[in-house]
Amino acid sequence: MIGKSISERTSFLFSLVFIILLVGVYTYLSHLQHKRNADDRTIPTWWQLWGGIVFLCEKHDDDDSNNSDLLAAAMADGKMDGAQVSSKKGYLEGRILWEASKATLGRLFGGLSIGLIGGVIVGILMGCFLKIDAALSPVMYFSSRIIPTAAMPIFFKLAGIDMEMYVAMIVFGSMPIVTLSVSRYVQEFPDELRFKSYTLGASNYEVITTAIFPYVLPKVFELAIIMIGPALVYLIAAEQIVAGEGFGYRIRILTKATRFEVVYPLIVILTIYAGAITYVLKYASRIMCPWYKDKDGA
Amino acid sequence: MLESILKIEGLSHWFGENKVLYNINLDIKRGQIVGIVGPSGCGKSTLLRAILGTHLPSQGKIIVYDGETSKVIDGPGRDRGIVYQRYSLFPHLTAQENVAYGLMVDQTSIPGRTFKYLAWRGLRKKHMQQAAEMLEKMKLGAAFKKFPPEMSGGMCQRVALAQALIMKPTVLLLDEPFGALDEATREEMQKILLILYGENSDAIKAGKQPPYTMFLVTHEINEAIYVGDRVVGLSQYWNWKESGHASCPGATIVYDKASPVFATKNERNFLLFREQKEEIICTVFNPESCCSYKEYTTVVDRTKIIGG
């Protein structure tokens, strides 16, 4: 029957079987590929993938790891399989995974935080005051339809290629959507609750901060989770074009060098980061909004 | 003679071409529980919203009296409490916090709560204690920490009532408050209102001001008679042709009489007010009825408690 419920154990078993099946298919394809070409790296073996992870975690010289052409050339020649001693003193500095994570996550957090906070503030004002809504909504609608990756050269020109450019691009990509969504949520705030707040003695500012903001907060968390995907798309695309560090940059140069045993772990790690941020946001929503039940009952 | 607490003077209301209310005049005394009944679409809720201040009248005015001062209603205000049919509780607050919310926003400000945090903590404790006492009075002792989605309709409505009552409003407006409840819960809630009425009676006997004045909009005639001490019938079926109108200019008051008052310890006996109920049906709900609205502008005083 459609929609028939299953137990958690059955659900887990089905998931596990499918993952094992995928791993089996990958292992078989990798085996076939390596029978044809023992040095192949497009479908790396599990051992090669482990080597890729070790490579990401080892220290590399600043000059080598930060110069795309040098690094790509060195990799293509196979001279960088092993670890090189980094001149950096810190434990984490010089390790590709750390440097890429620091750069990408820093840009992501910076952009998303500003986009979300700005979007929530402007959205609440638009939802509460119709004059502000009338003034801003046409601009917000238009901005929300612009594809940030298409406007990337403009960002390079206006904001350079430093941190500001990435943050500006994520803000530009996320803020109009967050603003319009929050404005809609605020307009859905029941009139009866609004009127009741006034009869209880609340001022306009108190209605916003003690009634409307808590009402939209769980939906803001949901929005933040939804916006992680698009924000990462804008960021990785920009990093692949102009960055000197970050996941996008690393994936580009390693792909150029056909080092897929490193590229795949990078993509998986990036996915894990996105999943971890999603989990943290869901957890924060559960702690901060214990009354809220979403469609899944979470 | 009890003092006037709410006066409606020549109130008419229309939405474009749609004329809803016509020349409503009503004088509500302190301590009265006024039940408003009328056919569907006669404008009962519009009248309540006009008193609340969210839908200001197209013509006429509403004055709230509080001791020496009086105020023409121009928007929702602290002097009027409201209980809606759909509970309307803050979903992010527990039952206790919902009841304490009004005390917080009324007695403190955001800068005060932020910059005088320790003083605010002390006051907050006091507010929560007051909220707990009010919830106990509503027989909700076990639900202090529950959020609205975790409570039944009856529990939510008691919290909503406690939330409004704790603020001691000049007039409490009840917009079909028990319409969404089952029969048993509805009866329990009605008894709570009768308990409050009993407190009014005790206050009068002790020579004090009765603390609760209520304006109850309901589609249940039994409820209006049972809970209220005065029933006001609003209807579009009246002799507007005789008044020289080409079409109905809106609903007006066609019935305004005292109703018997019941003590909570007595069983509800509908036979006791069958006669009044039939009179209301005949006068207010009958399209053939042609009452003159001018007959019903008198002020009704409290009646003695039946079986009390």
C-alpha cells in the first residue's frame, strides 16, 4: 500500500543494503578500470583513496600548495605523492585539508551569517510595516531572480578577489530570498495574536521582539538549512575561478592533474561539512524552539 | 447603581456597500456579563472588533470608563482583554509563560529587562508566581510547563482566559470562546465564568467594585442566558421600513433584557430559561420579526441569583 509505514530497523537495513550495493559496484568498476590501466586515478582503488586522504592531511610547503600551476605540474609528474615538510610551525597550518576548510568555511559562515541576519531584519520590517514592504519588495523580487554565478565577473570587478567578494556574493545570493521568505512568514503571523499582544500592553517593538521574532525563528533555521546548498554552489564556483585557497580551488587544480583519489575525498568532506552544519542548525532549532514541530515531527 | 464602564453611542459600521451595523447604543455597567446573540452574519464579531479597536466604527463612538477617566476607543488597548475562539496563545511560550507574558510587557520594558537584569529576575519570579496562581484557579495546575500544541482545546482556552484575566482588564471581550470545544469542556468553561460572576457578587455584597465585566459573543442562546446576566440580541430583522429606509441599513439591537443568574453548584436547568430563549428566538432570529430597535436601549441592572 502507498505510504505504508515501516519500522526503524527495516528502514536502517534497507539503507545499509543499498550503501553496500553502491560500494560493491564502485569496487567492481575500479577493479575493471585498473585491470586496463594499473596507474588509473579516475576510478581510484580504496587504497588510492586512502592515500588521497593522507595527502590532504599531511603538511605541504606553502609555496607548492598555494601555487596552482606549480602544484598541478608537480602532481601531474607524480612528484607530490609523499609528504613534504612544511615551513609553517603550527600543527594544522600547511595541511591542505585545514587550509581549504578554513578558507571555504570562513567564507561560507561570513556570507551566510550576513545574508541571514540581514534578511531576517529586513524581512521582519517588511512583514510588519507595509510601507517598507511596498518600497523594498520589487527590488527584492528582482534581486532574488538574478543568478549570482552569472554576475560573478561583476563581483570580481567591484569587490576584488578577497574574502569580501565571496561574502558579498553569498549575501547577494541568499539575502533577497531570506528577506522575502521571512516577510511572508511575518505576514502569516496571526492577526489575533498581534491584537492580543497590544491588549496585554505590548509596544510595537515588543510585539516584534517577543511575539513575531520567536514565531518566525524556527522557520529561519529551516531557511538557513535550505540556503546552505545554494551558498556552497556560489562559493565553490567562485573559488574554482579565482581563489588561491579553498575547496573549489583544490578541486579544480587536482582535477586538472587527474588526481581523483584526492578530489573524491575532498567532495565527500565538503558534503560532510554541509551535513554537519545542517545537523547543528537542526539541533539548535530543537534547543531554541522546543515547541516547534516541522512536517516530519522533528 | 453601578457605574457605566463601556458606552456605545450611535455606532454604525459598513464595508463599502455592505451595511453591517446600524445605530447601536449600549451601556454596559461594571460587573455585568453581557451575552450578545444574533443570526449568522448579523455583525456580532464586527461589534466586538469595534470595541477591541481593530475595526473602528464607520460612524459613532465607543467610550471606555475607568474610574474618573474615560477614553474614546481608537485602537486595541491595555484596558480591554480578548479571548478568541481559536485560543490564540503564543506557541513559543509555556502555559505559565503565556499567562505571565502580559505582566512582563505591561510592567517592564526591553531596556529595563536588559540593563536592570537582576531586578527583572526578581520581578519575573513574582510574575511567574502570579501566573501559577491564576492557572491553579483555572484548574490547570498540571499544565504549567506545557506548550500550547501539547495541550487540549479546553486547556488552551483556560490558559487564554487566565492570560486575559491576570491583566485585570476593564472589559473582557469573549469572541465565541467555547465554540470549538466539546459539550463537556464547554460546560466546565461556562462554570468558570460563573465562578467569576460569583466573585463579582461577593464583591458587591462586601461593598467593593465587582472585578470582572465581560462581553460575550456567542451563537448559543443557552450559553448567553446561562453565563450572562444580560442578553443583548443583535439582528438584521427589524422594522427598518417603518424607519424610512429603502433597504436594511444593517443589524441593530432588537433585544436587551436581564437573564437569570445561576450558581455554579446548581445543575443547569434549561427549563428555567425556556421562556426567555423562545422570546429571543422569536425576536432576534425570526426574519418575520419587526421589532423596533428603539424599544431596546434601556440599561439593565443585575438580577438576583437564582438558586444561589
